[in-house]
Amino acid sequence: MTRLTRRAFGLSAASASLVLGAPAALRAQTTARLVIVGGGFGGASAARYARIAFPNVAVTLIEPKSSFVTCPYGNLLLAGERTLPQITHSYAGLKARGVTVVHDWADGIDATAKTVRLRDGATVGYDKLILSPGIAIRWNAIEGYGEGAAEAFPHAWVPGAGEQTTLLRRQLEALPDGGVVGFAIPPNPFRCPPGPYERISMVASYLKRHKPRAKILALDAKDAFSKQGLFQDAWNELYPGLIEWVPLNKDGKVNRVEAQAKIFETELGTRHRVDVGNVIPPQSAAKIAIDAGLTNETGWVPVNPRTFEATRARDIHVIGDANVGQPMPKSGYIANSTSKVAVAAAVAALEGRPAPEPTVYFNTCYSHVGPEYGISVVGVFRPGENGFVETPNAGGVSPRGPLAERREQRRLEALYADAWYSAITQDAFS
């Protein structure tokens, strides 16, 4: 395990800047049309970088919402430590940079004609397409969990789902003291692997202060999870007796829900009644990627690991949570940093040059587990012959140890997390 320091965080940021510092040859004049679908961390970062690095490329961003509510830091909203406006970001900064922002749904792609069809019936032509549509919920992959059930058991998991996060917060506020908050956690892969466990921690923080007799039941379709030791150390110290985590091998997989009766039913038929339920269902790439024939049997889009061009269609580069990615996690950091690789590769191809050779892809993921208590994991990945590969003996997680010995480390990592969030949202939306 590697101790993460301010210097290590700086090195991660510096590595991302290698792409930003692209050679002047990559910024040659062109009248190419670069269209980006999806205005989350991946798409917004791609649009901003393209305007900075390639000012003569015409950049169009297609995004239906007028603002973006981030999933990162949404868990802090559940704890009462952030408000919705604090995690909501507009596209005014991108428009000011000269990005044409089209607020409409992208309903389809014609890879032969190189057009994107909008919901209003119009089409937008492209020379290169950056597709960053995020995830889709696999409705009814858990029996009984269709779209209507999300009103009783919110998922609060799709980026931009501020309404769902707010709904879950209201349900927690209405929870009787002594009630049970249930979590249904999916198998891998899914967006933000540590996210459910940060959410459990933030809900526990809220309950400890406001509903001290309440309990959390976390039913998991896996036997292990990201930063598990660090999370469980924190739960034992900060929230003793409050959280029960049930892994797959102890009948933790939720196969069925009854939303109105507030029942979670597991694989072996055990029925758990909860007062508030957060169902994080299995996921896939967004519908537009599936409809365009870009996904494989996994439900995700295979891509060239050096350019992020989809293997099933030319001139479409798929970034963020929608691509296969593994073993790289589906995270905002990865979406932000690899968007720049994809843009540089797309423009190089339009100019008839080989794509720049990326060396490494970094991921840094911070999680809050309590007030002034942060933990993190760093991963380092490379493009391989058949996909992405994790770099051996690189990266690492926060050091474990009792809070009495690690208090300052935990406090600093919470501050680093805040700095990371500020930096990445500025890099995407300003």
C-alpha cells in the first residue's frame, strides 16, 4: 500500500497535463467538425480541451440539460454537507469559449452518413464524433425494479439525477428514528466502484447525528469492493453497530424488490423490509450507444485503448463510463483525462497524422466517510494489445490504521478531495 501525499496528487495532475501540452503540430488549422454527445465530465472536458488545443476546429456539444448535477459529491448532499446548487454546473463557460451547445436529446447516430439525429428531428453532421453518453439503468434486471419503482426506491445514480438525489434525501429526513435504510448494491462493472460505500458512509454520518437509533442494511452482489478495508475500518470506528454489510456469499444479492411494500428479496428468498431503500441496479452503456450497434455482449463499448475509437464504427470515439474500460474504473477522473486523449487522436486522424502515443492513464478516487475523514485510491493504467492493462506495482490506497494515529492524514485527504472536485469541475465547465 502506498501513502498518498500532496506530491502524489500533483504528479497525477501533471500526468494529465502531458496531453494538454500537445505539440504545436497537433494544433494545425482545420475546418473539421467535432461533435460531442453528452455534457458530463467526459463530454464537457472534451469540448473545453478541443477549444483550447485546437481553436480552428468547430466544436458542438449536444446535451439535453441546461446544467449538470454531478454524482461526485452527491453523497455529501445526503449527509447535509452540500446543497444541490453546490454540485450543479452550467454550460455558460463552454459557450463563452466558443463551443456551440445544443440543448436537445441525441436520439440516434448514422455512422455511414456521419450524422447525429436530434429528438426534434434535426440532424448534426460531424467529421469526428466524441460519444460520452454515460450509463443506462438496466430496468427490471432486478425483478420489480422498473422506472416507476425508482420513485419509491430511488437509485440516485445516473449523472445529472439531481431529482433522484433530492428525493432520497427527503426520504432520509422522513425516516423514523429506529428505522432501517436498505442498500441494494450491484455486481461489477458499474460506474464509480467506491460510490455505494461512500454513500453508506455519508448516510451513516447523517443518521448518527439525526436518527441515532436507525440502522443500515447493505446487501451486496459482490464479496469484495473498492477500498474495502479502509471503509470498514472507518465504519467500525465512526459508526459502530450502525452498518450491517452482507456480501454475496452470505446471501447479499438482491434479486427482487417490492417497491410499495418496501421489500428487498435476496437470491435465496430472504425478505428484508426497509423504511428507506436505495437500489443501485445493474447498468450498461447508454441507449444511444446500444442502438448504434457500438456495444458488445457485455453491454459496454469496446474501444481502441490508444485512441478510444469504437472498434465497431470508425470516427466515433467513446469516452467515459460507456466504454468497456476494464480494468480502468468508470470514474469522473478517467472520463476527464481520457477525453483529451480521444480529442487529440481524433484531430490527428483528420489531419492524416498518427495519434499521439499516450503512456499512462491515471485515476484518483477520493471518498468521504465522515466529517474531516477522507480516503483515496490511485490506479495507473496503460493501453495494451487487447485493451487496457493495470500497471504493476503502481498506484495504491490510503494507509490503514486507527483514527487516533491517522487523524491528520484523514483530514488532509478530505481537503484533497475538495480540491480535486474544484479542479475537475473547473477543467470541465469553465
